[in-house]
Amino acid sequence: MEENSTSHNIDKIDRKILKCLQTDGRMSNAEIAEKVNVSPATCHRRTQRLFEDGIISSVTAQVRPDAVDLSVLVLVGAVLERSTPESFAEFEAAIPQFPFILECQCVAGDFDYFLKVRVKDISDFNTLHRAQLLTLPGVRQLRSFFVLKEVIENAPLHF
């Protein structure tokens, strides 16, 4: 999948299709076609191309965290012992084994990584922190930030 968005040929109609799908991933092809003012066949062909070109990576359901007893959101800043390609690669390779980690970003600044973690409660986080997060390879320091209020979450891209 090509990550450089400047190499993709996305026109005004493609952008409208993308905006429709970001707003409602369950929208039917016919509904999208009507909204973007193209035929259903053209809309389907364009949408398929957006998937094939990797511009749309997936369509998923957004589950309310409180509905599945995961209402506590924690952002964890991680500092590694060493700043080497090997230590970064080792840390990144370990992340997928922890299903409670929703996101992991390598960042510049005081931390090397930020992790987005969903848990049931503070006690649950404490257990995960001691038993699992502290075992991540090469970690020198973890700092946890409990989210008090989620103001914007999973906002659509504006382009």
C-alpha cells in the first residue's frame, strides 16, 4: 500500500465518496451515487478502486466502549532505554501482542511512543501496567494519563 497521498489521483468525486463513507460506512452504493451525482456503476467502480489503491484501508464498526465495559481511556507515554533502530523495532514488534493497546505512535519530544489503551477501570489498568506494559522491551519509563473526557474521537479526515 502506497502511503504517500500525493501519488494518488483522487478527484472531486473520489473525495465526495470518501467523505460519504467516513460519515456512514454502511451507506449503500446507490445512496453514495445519489449524493455524489454519479451512476451506481460509476460509484461502485470508483469505490472499488479506492479500496484497491489502499486509499480506503477498511470499513469497520465503531463500538461504544462503555457498552463493552471498557470505559476508561488511558494515554501512556513510553520512554525507551536506548534510541536505536533496533530498540525501536523490538518495541514496535511487541505491541501487537497486547490487544488492549488500541494505538501506538512513535513521537518526537519527551516520549518515544504514545499508547492509547482501553480498560474497564483503574484497577484493571494497574494490573495491566504491572503485568504487561512494564514488560515491553527496552522500556525505561512509562507515564500514564487518564482521560477525563473524550472531546473528539475518531474524527473523519478533512481534505
